[in-house]
Amino acid sequence: MKKIVAVSTLALLLAGCNPGDQEAQDNSKTEQANKSADEKATSDNEKSDAEVAKEKEAKEAAEAKKEAEAKAEAEKKAEEQAAADKKTADEKAAEEKAAADKSAEDKTTEEKSSDASSTEDKAEDKSTDKKEDGKTDSAQDPEPAKPSKPESETPDVDKSDTKADLSLDLLVVVNKKYSLPIDYKPSDLVVPNVSFSYSGVLEQSYMRAPAAKQMEKMFADAKADGVTLNAVSGFRSGSRQTVLYNNYVARDGKAAADQYSARPGHSEHQTGLVFDISAPSVGNGLTAELGDTKEGKWIANNAAKYGFIVRYDRGFQSRTGYTYEPWHIRYVGVGPATQIKNNGQTLEEYMKVGH
């Protein structure tokens, strides 16, 4: 063995190499190889860690997005459910309100019907007692007197049934030709703050708000002039007009009744723009005599200032179809009322329609 080592050493020396240096070189190469392997392993580990971190980050982001989407979907469903619950609650509240309003209206109708029946009975047996101030406990639509000499209607009176144009509002024409639906009722009815010929509030106590406001002014100014007026009958439903008209026909006959009473649906009272007014001087009655009193003359001379016209004036029967009614005032507005009065017109002539 020693001989072999000696030979190897001798070979190295002959090659010009120091055996120690060769060993050192071998060791250096080994160290470098090991270092490269370690660096490679470290790099591979670092790369692996980065990829893991990136994958983890992507996974967390995906989970966060999914959670956010789930939360948004839950919130959307909650909002939709809340909206549905609110809609259901609103609909239920509206239904309950409608039911309550209908119940109240039915109750009011029943009370009015009861009052009407009671006052009709009193009117029929003539047992209504007057108070010291001339007013009665109730006076449901006092009957106008039968004309002493019934007049024949003129040929131009048109009794066809044409629907009244409600879009005309305060200037709507309702007469023997133009009619309202039998169940029509204005939505702005109020009780005017004026003196009445009776106590209590009845169906006939109401009037449309714009007209009621002007009538209040008229009554106040009349009082300031020493003229006492009393409101008698305003709004009248189609069903009430049916009862009245049939009673008048039964009492006086159709020909006479048609001169002073409107067929159902054809009464101006149903518009809510009319009030029959009278005075204590004529017992608060609806009589032609009112036109010759101080109160009747004041109405004829001043009503237009407040937007009212004497709808069926003296001598106008051939132009309106109805006898003289100084008590029946119709609201049309100050401008039209002034022009109608100054021109001696009827409402039909002013509106250029038939009757």
C-alpha cells in the first residue's frame, strides 16, 4: 500500500501538482457544490413559500368576495322583504281605512235617512212646531207652493237626457235636458256658516266650499244692511230628489210638478252650487212673495256681487222651463254672475246651450 501511495504522490509531483493543493481544490469544489445545492434548495423553498402565500391570499380574497356577495344578497332579500311587508301593511291599513270610512258613511246615511223620515212625517201631518225666532226644529226640503195658474211649457224645452259636462265645474249646466248621474255627489261639500231656517244639520245643509264661502259674505253684508236672510235648502241627493218629485206629481199632477220640480238627476241642487234662501218676513217659506219683500229685492240686486244669480227669474219660464223662484240662487262665480245679470240672461243663454 505504501508503495502505491508513493507512486501516486510521485505522479502528482511529476505533473507539477501539490497533493495538498489538489485536496484543497477538491474540498472547495465540494463546498461550492454543497453551497449551490443549499442555495437552490433555499430558492426552491422561498419560491414555494411565495406561491403558498399567494395562493393563501387568493383563497382568502375569494372567500371574502363570496362572503361579501352572500351578505349583499342577504341584505337585498331583507330589503325586499321589508318592502313587501310595508306594502302589505299599507294595503291592510288602506283597506281598514276604507272599511272604516264606509262604515262611518253608512252610519251617517242611516242617521240622515232617519232624520229625513222623521221630518217628512212631521211635514205630512203639519205638526212641526215653530220656535220664538221663527225657526223650526227641522225643515227637510220645504215644499214650494203649487202654481196658481200652471203655464204650458214652451216647445223648445228639451226633455232628452244628455249628460251634464262636469268638467265645466262652477258653470256646469243641469236642467231638463242635461242630467247628472243619480249617485253623483260633490267631494267638497261643507256647511256654510250662515243662519238657517231650522235647527240641526241635515243633508240639505251642505254646499260646495267655493259657493259656501261667498254665501257667508253675502249673508254678513245683508245683515249689515238690516236684511235678515235664512238658508233653507242646499245640496240634495239624487235619491232624495226622486222622493220629492214623486210626491209633487202625486200631489199636483205631472204637468204642474214639472214646472217647479226637477226630474231625478236633473236638479241643480245635486250640483252643490245652489241654495234656496228665504226670510222671516214670509215665514221662511219658498214662495214667489219673497221677490216683492225687502229681502227678496236685496237678493235680486246684490247676489251677483258674490257670484250668485237668481236662477229662475221673473218672466224666464219660457227660457228655463221653470216658474219664477226668487229663492233659488245658483253660484257661478262673480264674473259670470255679473255678466248674466247685466245682460238679462239665463245660464243656458250665457253658456249657449239648450234647456
